[in-house]
Amino acid sequence: MPFEISHDYGSQFATIHLRGEATLENFAHLIAHIHLDSKAKGYTRVLVNLQQTTGKPSFSGQLELGEMTAMRLPHLDRIASVVRGEDRTTASQKVATRMGLRLMVFTDAEEAVAWLSED
């Protein structure tokens, strides 16, 4: 079942709230959605709130997720992902960063907002 997606568009960045199962397939659909939505709405920074999702991709899936994100969203300046503490790894972040994308994984939404708001 695909993610349920809701949006908030602020002056500095877009926030995407997700519900549903955190599968690699769902993330692929999400990345495609962000690609189209960010081009249409003109935002370059996004906070993806994953705290209401269930499960997480395998370690190799997380590596693939980082690669997919970097390849599909290079036009974005910053991406902040907010996850539950027990789900935090930096696998996707490390891959995306090595590929030139500024992606950070947070467990605290306020820290993610502060990072996205920096100049």
C-alpha cells in the first residue's frame, strides 16, 4: 500500500508528512512525487517526516534509497528526513552525500527545521 502523503508549504521549505509502510517501492514513488511536486511548486528544500510510518528498508535498501534520492533530486538544495530514534541510520544519508546531495537524517523535527532554515 502506498504512502499517504500530506503537504505543508512554507516560505523556506516544503514539509511532507507520510503514513504507511516504509518500503523501497513506496520510497521510489515518494521520490518521483517530490521530483514532480518540487518542480511544479518551485521549492528547493524539503522536510520529509517519516515518524508516522511503519518498518524500514533493509540496509542494502537504505543504500539504494540514498542513491535513488541523489540521482532523482539533484535540483534540491537540502533534504531533511525526520525518523523515529530507533529507525535512525545514516546509510542513505552517506550515499546521497557522497553523490553531492545535501541530505540529513534527524530524529528531532526542530533540529531538521533549523538546518533547513540556515542560509
